[in-house]
Amino acid sequence: MNTGSDRGTDESAAEDAAQQTTEETPHVSKAPAFIKSRRTLHLSWQVGVFIVGLAVIGAGVAMLVLPGPGWVAIFAGLAIWATEFAWASLVLRWTKRKVTEAAQKALDPKVRRRNIILTGAGLVIAGALIGFYLWKYGLTMPWDLKDQ
């Protein structure tokens, strides 16, 4: 038979569990307290952080094809977003884990040896193709060749 005291302990256990989960996942926002205290100001802050992070990530994507540290800027934009958004914090944590795993894999002696061999083979092939071109046409540019 279920008594009121049993029901009370179940409810208190549920409250304790809910309180533990909120303690385990702290509030992500790094906004100052006076900004967090007003809903519209905090929303404006989040929009501003999102726009700044988006601009940094956009610049990073552009720097992937232009000169500049593209990946660094993309990770910096994610870090900016992670100050305010929980999903960005999770993505940043996952990205850090994957980059660390890739770095450890790249330091593996077998992988390094394979990469050195492939790079050497690519350089030999490129050198052979450039040598063949120079032997056949000289220092003439391809767009200056006439009926050869």
C-alpha cells in the first residue's frame, strides 16, 4: 500500500535528481550579470555574439581559399559561440577531440612513413612531368604554344 510518506520521498528523490542535473550542466552564458537580468538585453547580447561568431567563421571559410589561417578563425568563431550557446560548446568539444585524435594518428610512425613515401612519390612524378614539359617545349608557356 502506498502511503503519503512514500510518495513524498519519491518526489524529493526526483527533485534531488533534477537539482543534480542542473548542477552538472551549468549555465553556459558568459554574459555579465546585469545583461542576464533583463530578458531583452540578454537576447540582444546573444544575437550580437551570434553575429560576431558568424562573421569570424565566415572570414575563416574565406581564408580557406585565400591567404590566412582559415581553420584557426573557424575554431575561434566556434569558441565565440561556445561562450553563449550550449550546442556550440558541444560542437567545439567534439571538434577538439577529433583534432586530438587526428594529431595522435599523424604522429604514428607507420602513418608518418607512409605520408613521407607518398609525398616523395608525388614529388618525383611532378618533377618527371615538369622535366618532360621542359624537354619537349622549353621555357615556353602553354598558352604561347603554336601548333606543336
